Amino acid sequence: MDQSPGRVYTFHFIMLCLSNALFSASFNMLLPELPAYLTRMGGEDYKGYILALFTLMAGLSRPFSGKLTDTIGRVPVMIFGSLVCVVCSLLYPLVSSVGAFLLLRFFHGFSTGFKPTGTAAYVSDIVPATRRAEAMGMVGLFSTIGLALGPAIGGYISTQWNIQVMFQISAVFALLSVVILVGGMRETLADKQGFRLSTLRISKSEIFEPLVLAPVIVTFLTYLSYGALFTIIPDFSSHLGIQNKGLFFTFFTAASIGIRLLAGKVSDKYGRVPILKISSFTMAIAVFVLAVAHTPAMMLTAAIIYGVSVGLNSPAITAWTIDLGHPQFKGRALASMYIAMEAGIGLGAYLSAFIYHNDTRFFALTFYCTAVVTLLASVYLLFIYHNRRLQVMLRFVHMRAPIRRFLR
């Protein structure tokens, strides 16, 4: 599909944003309630696995979603990701053991392993490169709206009815996302191929795109805090006397929404790296504030700061990945970045649960450790990353194999 000069807000773009909001709300409405749900099953010591297993499968599936995005098309990959949410949400009420729950949670990770990869590639196809971060920011804005509404809707439904109804509503949201994709989206991949089982064979070169090493490093270091906070904040909220365990995420999301309206445009104007230096440092500050927080007001202040930093970070890092990646392998480049994201989230969830260990005395230590790792992203961008030199080196590595084939 040809990009219209200067045009972003087309019908297909708006439909994609709406689909993203529904998809995000579908799986995010479960997050605040799943720790207590698993505890009632007797799995209190496995709360860290709720995000860890989900993100592990998402990470493992990224090479496949990246390759399929570049071969069979963007839309089928997005549809598959949303359908996984439908099926898994309907299956949660049917599991009755900790092992079955964790297995289902593992397979639920297919959803975010596929949908965001196809979405980002689709957006890059239909918007001009000069407004890429703005478009990514807007898509992310709708995802963030889903993130904000999801936990609030899930908490309300669980309180007014029960958690089984919440699972059903989650499935409905995901199904509506599929309906939009099937009825309103047109494929943008020019050389679309039919699906064959051989397509699922992944070679070493298809797992990682070396051109996007720098965004991968920054993504991993910054999203580790994301996994930690989503694991620990529900218990930390209760510790501070906040009954609504989703309140932190509401403030975080509201701040993220506010900044996303401008973040993409700023990144398009001033560059990705300057914005990422600011966002990663701000993110570390937010987690440091959580480490010393002893009142609900301090915790919610940290939520606002963290929301601003994530709102700045997300569109810049996605646009930067597409900028550096090979135009014919957008799916592979995005998959590499998302693998780093899932690895950061999963490791952050696991390590935070390990350090915290259901002992309120270790809240501060957990947040301090998380903040230090997040700060390393700023250190990397300030003192290690050299834009021009790294790009030249990576492009040489990337082109070496085709040159060898040509010489033969």
C-alpha cells in the first residue's frame, strides 16, 4: 500500500487503533485479579510466573510472528494474536489446578507475541516515514487506553459479579478486535505468500536482526522495570492501604496518554536517541520514588512520572527500530525488539517476585534493584552507543552474507 504524503489518520489507521484498544483491554483487565485468583488455587508462591510465563511464550513466538508478518501478511498475524486472547479467556474458568493455570498462561503469551508485531509493521506500511513516531505514538495511545480501561473494567466486574464473568468479557473484547481486523483492514504486504508449514522453519539469521541491536539493548533494560511493577504493585498497593489494586495503573496510564499526544511528534522532530535518553532516566527516577514511597500519594506520584517516561519511550523505540531495520524485513526487526521487550518484562517479573518473596520488608530492595537496572539504559545511550559507527558496523555485518552469495 502506498503511503499518502503527510497523511496519517486514514480509515484503516483509525480502525487499527480501535482494534488495538480492544485487544489491550482484553488481556490487561486480567492482570490485577490473576495474582489473587492464583493464590486461591494455592499458587501464592508462583505469582511471579503470571507475567513471566506469558512473556516467555511471547518472546519465543516473536521469530515466527516476524517471519510470518514478512511472508503471509500483517493482517493474518494480527488476527491470530487476537484469537488467542479469545480462546484463552474462555478457558481460564475451566482450569482448577496451579499447573493447568500456568500452562494456559504460557500459551496466552502467543497473543502479544503476534498482534503487536503485525500492528507495528502495518502502521509503518501506511504512514510516511517522517511521521512514523507520531503514528506509533497514536497506536500506542489506544493500547494505553485499553491498558487503563482494562484493569478498571476487570476490577469492577469482579467486584460486582465474579471473576468468571470478567474472563467472558475479556473474550468479548478480543473477539471485537478480530471483527474489526476481518471486516475493516486491507493487507499491505506487497509480495504476500500463502501459508505453508515450511514457513515455520526458522533459520538462525531469521531470529535476530543485527541492525537493531541498539534499540534491543535499550528496550530490554527499560522494560525490565515494567515487568517488576506489574508484578509487585498490586501487593504494594494493599501494603499502603489502597483497596483498588488497579489505581496505580490508572494514574500511570493517564500520564502516559497525556504525553503520547506529543511524544511521537517530538521524536520525529528531535530524533529518537535524545528522547530515549530523557525517558530512560525519568523511568529510573520513578522507580526510585517507589522505593522510598510510604504513602499512597507518593506511590501515585511515582505512577505519573513512570507513565510520562513510558509515553516518551514507546513510540521512539518502535520508530527507531523500523528506522534502523531492513525495509524488506520489518517484521524481523520488530520481532527482535519485541523479544527484548518480553525478555525484560519476564525477567523483571520473575526477579522482582524472587527478591520480594511475599515479604513486605523487601519492597524497597526490589524497587532499588529495578531502578539501577533501568538507569543502565541511560548509561548505555550516554556513554556507549555511537550512532554512526554502530550503524556502519552493523550494516556491514548484515550485508556480508548477500555479498558472499553474489561472489559465488
